[in-house]
Amino acid sequence: MTTPEFSRPVGVHTLPRGGRTIAIEADEVERAALARRFGLLALDAFKARLTLTAGRGDTVVVTGTLTAAVVQRCVVTLDPVPAAVEDEIEAVFAAAAGRDEAEIEVDPLAAEVEPLADGRIDLGELAAQHLSLALDPYPRSPDADRFSLPSRTFSIK
């Protein structure tokens, strides 16, 4: 298994009662690697502030926010489109050992439970995955409207 571009593994065996808040920030090399991974022209800033708390049973709940300054390519003009990204993170982790698949309850409104590997959570990779989901899938520059086709109304007789 390869190491993620932005790896910040954190042990969760002993969490304080009130949880633990951790701030992470990608350096220049990590930002360049993440920009390549996500097809960005640039990732000028990327950080997250995450709180880990013990949940019900043997679960660990991670909540927080990520912020990033990205530059994407306009889907119409191919011009650079700078954008500020801010997103909320909420994830639940649980040890997979000893679980009986037949007894798992599925709650469609609950957060999906991620596997907890070796008592560690990679907060950097978690933040990177959330960044990829928060990016605008169709970034448009202000000049993109100049290239739009005029709308036409058709009537059926």
C-alpha cells in the first residue's frame, strides 16, 4: 500500500474525555502532490482543524472543517479559476475485528462507519478525500458566459 500524499496518522487508543483537537496543514510538496492527484492547476493552501472524540461502543468520531485555496481550470475557456474551499468533515471509525456482518444495522441517515486500522486514523488522507468531494466539478471563469450559446425557445404546433 502506498503512502498518501498528505499523511497525518494519529493514534486513537487513549482519547481524553473531552476529545482531542488537532490542526493539520499541508506543506508545499504535499500541496503540489495533491494538486496533481485532483487535477488542479494549484493548491495554494490546505489545512484542517479536526476533533476526535470517543463515540458509542468502540467508535471514534472525527468532526471539523477544512479550508483550501485552489486553482482549477475553467471547463469552457480553460482559464485558471481560483476558489476558496471550506467544508465540514464528519466521519465515524470503528475496529472491524470481531464484527458479524449479519448483525450490522444500517441507518441511511447515519454517517458511514470507516474501518479503524491498527488503532490509527490518517487525518491527512481523510481531509484530502473530503477536499476532493468539495471541489467544484464544473468550474467556470467569469468569461465563460461569452462562449455560451443563446437559449432558444421552441413551440410545438
